[in-house]
Amino acid sequence: MTLKHILLHPDPRLKKVCAPVEGVTPDLGKLAEDMLQTMYDAPGIGLAAPQVGVMQRLFVMDCVKGQDEAAKPMVLINPEVTWTSEDRSTYEEGCLSIPEQFAEVTRPARVRMAWTGLDNQRHEEEFDGLWATCAQHEFDHLNGKLFIDYLGPIKRQLITRRMEKFKRERARG
Ligand code: K1U
Ligand code: ZN
């Protein structure tokens, strides 16, 4: 198991549309396992391949809260949104590529996604609550979209400037 380096905004790779995964190979299984470990280590509830510099359409998530419930790691390869609800929900989102910055984002409250699993089978499921928010946030990453793209230009620029400063200071050590 290898912990992956998570790219930080602003980075041109986080703005690109990812390419479909061509096949479920042992290497892809290793990447998914590494992404899950990186997500749990961060800690986070989701992680998309472009955040670790892999420009392919897959993400991982586990939105189980607390220690009482068993973990539910999910790997979604070539996900598609097949349905979104009319009703909306607002959640204060964060992003492992934009650490310590949070903002309210309104999205469909429920979403259906279809995807290929590591078993190479097609799956379809409806997500609600935090799972729906997280699945949409991760799906956006595959299309080069960040949660700050839902904000107005002033808030977005403020967060981007804070991140530029954070990266400059980190580079200086
Ligand atoms: O995609 C990412 O950068 C991961 C991101 C996912 C996400 C968070 C909130 C709303 C939608 C999507 C994170 O996991 S940020 C960290 C976080 O939310 C968290 C960390 C520890 C415990 C619980 C949540
Ligand atoms: Zn994110």
C-alpha cells in the first residue's frame, strides 16, 4: 500500500476532463486500494483519481460516520449520473485539494449513478444525504470542476489566493 501525494489547487491537472478507464486491470485495483488508504489517512470521505495526478475516470468514497458502523469503501470506475432529484440540499463542503477552506454548495439531494466496479460488473445505486453530496463532488473532479466553481467570483478568488499563499509558504518550508 502506498500513500499518494494529493495535488493542491491551483493546479492545471485539477481543471482537466479525465479520460475513461479502458479496463479493470490489477494495476487499477492497486491504484484504487492506494486511493482508499490515502483518503482514510487524510482523513476524507472521498478522493478522485485526478487529485492524485491520474487523469482517469474513477473515484473512491466512504461516507460512513463514526466508529460504530462498519466501513463501506466504494470504488466507482467510469461513473455516469443517470438521474438527479428535483429537491436540493445544501452542505458545507471541503476538498482535500483545498485544505482548510469550506463553503456551502447546493446540489440535488439524491442522485443515481451507474459505474463499473473492481469486479468488472456494472452497478447502479441511488445515493442520498452525505453520500449524494460526496458522489457529486467526486464526479465533478472527473470533469475538472471544483466545489469553489459553484461560488461567486469574489469568494472563489479569495480561496484561490489563500491557497496560492499556502502553497508558497509550504514550498519555502
Ligand atoms: O474530494 C475530496 O477532496 C474529498 C472531500 C470530499 C467531500 C467533503 C465534503 C463534502 C463533499 C465531498 C473530503 O473528504 S474533505 C474532508 C472531509 O469532508 C472530512 C474529513 C474527515 C471526516 C469527515 C469529513
Ligand atoms: Zn474535492
